[in-house]
Amino acid sequence: MYTLKKSLGQHFLKDENISRKIVEALREHPFQQLLEVGPGGGALTKYLITLAGVNLKCVELDDEKVAWLLQEYPVLEGRIIHQSILDIAAPFEGRFTVVGNFPYNISSQILFKMLDWKEQLESMTGMFQKEVAQRVAAKEGSKVYGVTSVLIQAFFKVEYLFEVDEKAFNPPPKVKSAVIRLHPLAQPVAMKSERALFVLVKAAFNQRRKTLRNAVKSLFPADVLQDELFNKRAEQLSVQDFAALTFRMNGGGVTS
């Protein structure tokens, strides 16, 4: 049997109803190549290996869990990537789907990994800490709307699917959880460049209590800063507002 490792943020799902709900949500969008992130104790894996016609791979960092998974599910031989998801390249040629009960201690990095893979990603269905899930799905005007909200929504449709109680896990985490789905936008938001959007959004929310004019004044020509939009604070601007502003940034805002 395996042991839990707090250092890896491990809380294993034990509620079969939740596992089945995640798999049902996953299957709403067809796929042939699937990456499970952090299979751990196999709560989702045991369902995923039964999906017909699916090329399944799992990425798992923990040595002990890798050994246990191979013992319990021999079909996974040659299908486990024994690394951190943060260190791997795209796991398939062509398009693929991602699912997982993601380690909460690296949840933000995992979301940015989805951005790295966006050209190949068909969809992602996963469990996050509730606060993170709410942040990803938040719209302008919300107190939790921020950098992650804008950068993810500029490229993905975010669906907040359902919440999960602490008692569904072993051991119970100190926070509630929620399952969300990301689906690439059919038409990405128009922007000058991804780099320009990232620079602008991070600068704007780094001083979110200030007006946009004061927070991002180094990124725009003086005449552009006179626009009334700059009287607002970052959380009041939509994803489209931020994207449109990238076309008006000066060259200094997009250097690497």
C-alpha cells in the first residue's frame, strides 16, 4: 500500500461518485489521447483505463505511487511519465486532453502549463482548490478576478462545473475543492502579442488598488494614458479591454 506525502500536496480522492462525475465531464468532449496528471492512488485511473480507443498516459512524480500503480494496473506499463508535469514537454504528437486531481501546491503552475500547451490542448478537466477554481472563472468586478483570470480566459472558455467537500478526500484537506473545465476558444481574443498581454496584466494587478494609469504608466505613451479607461482599476477591465490595450502599448512594454 502507498503512503501520503504532505510535501507533494497529496490528498487522495476516495469518493467514487466524484470520480465518476469527473470522468463523465471529461467525456463530454471526444478525445483519443489523454494525459492524467497525478494519478496517485488511482481514483480516476481505474476508470480511465477502461475507456475504449484512448491512448492514456499518466504523469506521476512520486516513486512509491509509480510502483503501486504499476502493480495495481499492469496495463500502465510504459504509459507512466515519472516526472513532474512542470518539467515535461507535450506528452503526445498532435492534440490531446488533460485530466487530473491536481496537486494544490502547484496548481497555478499547472494552469500556466496548460497555456504552454494550448496549441495542442483539446480540453482540460481538473480539480483545484476552490479559491483557485473561482479565480480562474472570475469575471471583471469580482474581488478574486486577477492575473490568472485574464490570462486563462484570453485563450480558454472556463466552465466551473461543481464543488467537492473536504470529506471526499483522504486525508481531508483544510480547503474546499472545485472541478473546472478549460476549452480552447474557437476565436482567441485579438491582442498585439501574448508577451504584451502578460506584461500588461501582471503590471496592472501588481498594484491593483491603484488606477490603471498609475499602475501601468511606464508601458504606454503619455497621450494614450489620457484615455478615460485608465481611470479604472485593473479588476474593472474585461479580458477584451486588456487585449485591446496591448495594441496601444509602447515598445518598452513588450521587450523580452
